[in-house]
Amino acid sequence: MRAIRRFTVRTALPEKLAPLGELATNLRWSWHAPTQDLFASLDPAKWQSLRHDPVALLGSLSPERLAELAADRAVVKAVTAAAADLKAYLTGDRWYQEQARQSPAGGPALLPEAIAYFSPEFGITSVLPQYSGGLGILAGDHLKAASDLGVPIVGVGLLYKAGYFKQAFSRDGWQTETYPVSDPDGLPLTQLREADGTPAVVSLPLPHGRTLLAHVWKADVGRVPLLLLDSDVTGNDEAAINVTDRLYGGGGDHRLQQELLLGAGGVRALRLWSRLSGAPEPTVYHTNEGHAGFLGVERIRELTAQGLTFDEAVEAVRAATVFTTHTPVPAGIDRFGRDAVAEHLGGSGFLGDLPLDRVLALGAEDYAGGDPSVFNMAVMGFRLAQRANGVSALHGEVSRGMFSGLWPGFDADETPITSITNGVHAPTWVDRKVVDLLAAAGGGADASDQAGAAAALDEKELWSLRGELRAQLVADARRRVRSSWLRRGASPAELAWVNDALDPDVLTIGFARRVPTYKRLTLMLRDPERLKALLTHPTRPVQLVIAGKSHPADDSGKRLLQRMVQFADDAGVRHRIVVLPNYDIRMAQTMYPGVDVWLNNPLRPLEACGTSGMKAALNGGLNLSILDGWWDEWFDGENGWAIPTADGVEDPDRRDDLEAAALYDLIETQVAPRFYDRDAAGLPGRWLEMIKHTLATLAPKVQATRMVQDYVTTLYVPAATSGAALAADDFAGARDLAAWKGRVRAMWNGVRVDHVESGGVSDSPEVGDEVRVAAYVSLGQLSPSDVEVQVVHGRVDVDDELLETSAAPLALEESYEEGRHLFSGTVVLRRSGAFGYTVRVLPRHGAQASAAETALVTSA
């Protein structure tokens, strides 16, 4: 019989064990080994069988067992100590508070009281399955690092009833999906409630008189509250209930309503949270990818209700907003039909008095090559954020080219998109055996400063540890392979070979990620016979551990997975290659430490960052990767290998053939020989030198704490400063900036460069000479204070295109009648070769974050 109702009954803990409740629900336990050890000690067998879930563990303990534990003085003492440690972590000053003390009162650095961080997914722990891949894991690491640093972030997301999906393989290797339903009462969450105890509710209007209601659940990620909206609410119709049914599970109106709830509903959840908890309202809003972009529309709606015009509200919102783009692939951007967005925003009454055409213009692809019938969420993200970034240096460059159409008249490298390279949360991803080894060699608790400890590592101990971690992975992989084959319909009698799958002494290469086409899961299969030869080499064998999920609607990705699974099923190689189903955080925490080499072979430059290789590196793994994402930035020749790319080869099959051949060559001639080249003591000395170098040099760079510190100093503080300046005195700054932009746009057609003169150099100029530039400029009804006149100079190519340019302002020298002015200045010739320059005019206002902000420019 099936139950007609399902709910979770939480455990009533004895008073002496009451702190276990907070220890279980604060997700700091997921990266704090001593707290994990405490829970494991309560019942080691159940801790293991319940997949290290503290809430489930406490729920499984009988009243008799709890009473027994409460009577054990050692247990009570350990619980009390853990609770005190958590309290100190939650309340003590950390890096951010130290910055606040060092910042002079009234000085330029305005540290925000609260920062809202919106993301469609958050990968905190496998116990809270609200993530699909890299975007969610990055968001989870962002919150954890913010907590460790004391940065006052509040996360905002959705609570998906079935999360992403659980993956299995059919007998013929096809991916199958199931969607186990999670009960929020069985998760480490608390529900926001009104003073009378009733669940707090967020409400959004939908078309045709419908309403979308959502409850708000809170996860405590250390010091960071994470608010998750849940549409499974009595009072919603069936379609509204299912808005948060699964992550990335629907299209059309379903996906659009998810993003409305995340963005606009998320802002309302923040207001609810501040009202109920007394927490300060955020002064900075960070949109992690375009999915949450409607948060800007909701904030505009709020401000216009306070008396601002639409344009004034836009400026106030932009100033305090940060937008991070995560994809260099146009297909990765959410684009909705313009009519559907119009119906949901205008037809529902959501916008109130906001002009629908102005809101639709925020996401319009009104640039060369754009589609006027769609509403682009990334485009809206850029237009409603004064500061934007990509997630690696190369990705920033790619993004500037990809979105340059939003700033016509500017070169791609002037597009106002900066970059902050992603990082990973070391306490989550570094195996404690690695931590202990570094600590014994003199390393402290700070994983970002291990250069001395890495250099001091005893090579025999380091190699022994690498063997332990590899054996740990092999044991886990065998267990997973056996379980997978049983689900695929095999009988236990068929699976004796699994006992010998993989070898703890063989060079182990890992590959795990989502399976879109551009990540090229099957590049290693371009020459199956050559791959087999590498796997089964008589003296230098290689083994592969592979995992990854394809989106349920992506049949091309599923076919790639099926090819890989079927290859791995071959009896001739299945002892050297495994494909593990249901890649998640728990699997990754064994996989990253256990592999010797992390493989990444995307189609360059389509990998935005690729943080999985960072996690392997922090555990002493070496990277073997295409120069893309973070590896393009930090590969130094001693921390792994760069797979050569066939840039410029237009035939994709030919390119794949070339790059696969380069991959085989590297493994055969460099990677495997170095791993198996042993000295008299049986140690691969050169390999161990590379591990030490990796631990010493990459650790400071790949930290999520470094990443969050970069966000604070580069983006959050400037956004808070700009936002405060525009909001002061009843938004006088926003009103002034909006009026100025309106005036400049209306009068810009009267701006032109009439004439440019130069002098000061001979017919044979030399390095060090100064060129004097004089520009006669007509500004119409604008004044010289409204603009900046620049000389832009650099190398020139054969077509006189300027390259590697620099810009310098020209000073106002004289003004004439009818709005004509003379600007002048000098340029020092600092390098030899072909040189050229031009003059341009840009709008200038002190509240702008970039000269390109208005997208207006007039050139000579």
C-alpha cells in the first residue's frame, strides 16, 4: 500500500545533547572534520549507511540510545566542546571584520553590511541535493568561503523538491533518470515563520489571475544564511506547486516562472528575512549568472513605488548590482520568447505602473546579429549591473568579445567586463590525510600558504599517501561499479571481475563533469585501439575513472555517455576503465584526492573556468588539460601538462583528431614514463617534485577565500560605495545621473570631432619623442564637463587598425562660439614600430563605473 501523506518526525534530543540539533542543521559540519567525527562516534555503522547525514543520523537513534549517550560524560563533553567551537566560529571576528577595523571612518572603502548572492543552484553538501554541476558547486564554495572570511553574504535560491536527478545506466549504457522527492523537514533546513508560528509566504502574480505562493526555508552555511523558496504550498494550483519541482527540469513557462520566483521572489524573501530576523537589508546584489535577473526588475518596481522615475530607479539598481557570467557558450544563456515575458510581467499585473516596453528593452537583443523576438537574461544582467565579470582571465576576454554588441563603437577589449578567476573551498575538497601530512611538515590551518610545508614533505611519506588515496578511490569505484551493474540487470555471479577492476598501483587519470558536447567526454575515444594500448601497456599501464551527467533533454550528451559506457564494458579493458554513475559531491570527495592526473579537454575557449582541476591539484594531483579556463592562466610547465590545441582548424572532426593524438602522445611519452620512472628506493622523484611544486604554487591561487576577497575588494566595495552615493539624500545621486544620461543621449548627435592636428616630432620619430595632439571638437549643447576627449594610440596593422591601444585624456585648452572647443595633450612614443592614433569623445560623469557605460562614443 502507498501512503497518502508523508512527513518526517524530528528527534527530541535529551537536554544534555540538545546542541547536536544546531550542529546538525548548521552546514559547517560538511567541511569541519571534528564535527563529522563527533557524529560518526554516535553510531559509526549508521553514520556510514546514512551517507554522513547528521539529521538522518539523529532521526535514526532510538530514545534508548539517546539516553545512553546523554549518560556518557565523554559524549556530553564532546558535544559541549563542539557547540562552543561552533559558537566561536559564528560570532568571532574574521578577515572581513579586520578589514572593517582597518578602514578609516568615512574613508573610500565602504564595506557593505549585507550582500545578497542569487544563484539557481547551490552545491553545499550531497545531503542537500540542490545542484547540477559547476555553477552550483561554485555557488556553494562562494558561501562557505564567505562564512570562513566573515563576509556578510545572504544566499538566495530555490528549494527543488527532487533536486536535479539521480543517474543510472541501462544494460546498453543509456543514461536513465529518477527524481527522488526530498522532504524539507528531513533536510538541514528551518522554515521562516511569522510571529504566530504560521509559515511566512512570498507571493507573485501570474498571468490569467493566477498566483504563485512560496514558503521560504533557511539553510545555515556556517555564518551565511541561505534562503530557498519552495512553491509546494497549499493554495497554489498544480502548475504553481510544480514550479520548484526539479532543477533545470522544464522549459517554456515553467523555466520562466522559476526564474521569476528566484529573482523577484528572492528579493521579496530578503525583505521577509530582514523583517522577521532584524537582519540588515542588502546594500549589494550579486547575480550569479542570468537566471536570477528579474531581481533587478523587482528592485526597480520597489523604488518607483517610493517615488523614483523608471530611469532613476534603474541607475540606483545598477550602481549596487554585480553580475557574473559563467558561460562562453551562447546556448548556455537563457532566452525566453518576448511575448511570454510580456505576458508574465505585464499581463499578470506584476509590473504595476512600470512601463512594459522599457522593461522588455532591458533584455532585448537590439544589436547586430540579435533576435528581436527573444528576451535575453544575460543581456538584462549586464544592463542592470554597473559591474560585471567573467570567471577566469580567458573567460573575461571571451565574454568581452561575446557581448561587445552591447557597447557598439568600442573595441572588444574595452567592453566593461572584468574577470575574477574562480576558486574552490579547500576544507571541503582536500582529503584530511593531505591536510595532516602538510600540517606535520609545518603547514598551518591556512591551506593557501603551504609553500614551506610542501617543500619540506618527505618524499617517501608523500608517495605512500598518494598510494593510500589511490587505493581509497579504487575501493570506492569497485563498490560503485558493482552497484551500477546490479541495477543494470547483472547477476552477482557475473561480477567476479569487479574485484580486479582498477589497480591501486597503476597511474590513475580522472575525468568528471557535466556532459555537454563542447566538454568532449569522448575525445579520448577518437582512436579506440590506441586508447586500449595505453590502458593495457605491459609496463606503463594507465587507468581511467570517469563520471558525469548529461542533461535529461540532451540526447546528444547521452549518446556520448553511452559510447563511453559501452567502451568501458569491453572485457578487454574493463579492469582499466570505469564509468561511475550519479556523480555528486560525495563521489568527488574521493575522486579528486585519488587520481594522479586530472584530465580536461574542452573545445577551447569554451570552458569558462573548470574548477575540478583545482580540487585535484589541492590534493596533490597533476593536471593534463587544454589551455582553457583557469589552466590557461596558471599552467607553468611544472604543475602538469598542456594539451596542444589545433586553433584555426575549422573542420571539427579534423581538430578533434589532432587534439586527441596530442593527448595520446602526452600520456604515452611524458605522463606515464614520468609516473613509472622510479629510483632505487622505488620513488618517482620527478613526479614527486611536480606534486610539491603544485601544492606550493597553486594552493594560494585556487582558494575560494582568495576569490571572495577579490569580489569584496574589486566589486562589492565599489558597488556598495556607488549604491550609497546614489541613494543618499533621497536618491539625489540617482536622480542626477539619470537626468544627465537622458540629456547626454538626447544631445549626443551634436557631438563630433571636427579636426585633429599633431606636431612635435620629426619625419623620423624615435622612442622617447613626444607627439602633441590638438583636437577641435563640437559638443553642441553639451559642456566640456560632460565629456572626456581622449587620444587613443597604439600599434597599427596593415589596414591601419589600432592594436594594443592606450587612451589618454586631452585637456580643455580653449572654447569658442557655437559649442566648439580645443582639447590638447601629448603622447610619449614608448616603443618602436608602426604607430598610430585617433581621437574620440566619451560622456563623462563621476558616478559612472566605466567610460563605456552609456555605450556612446564619437571618433574622429
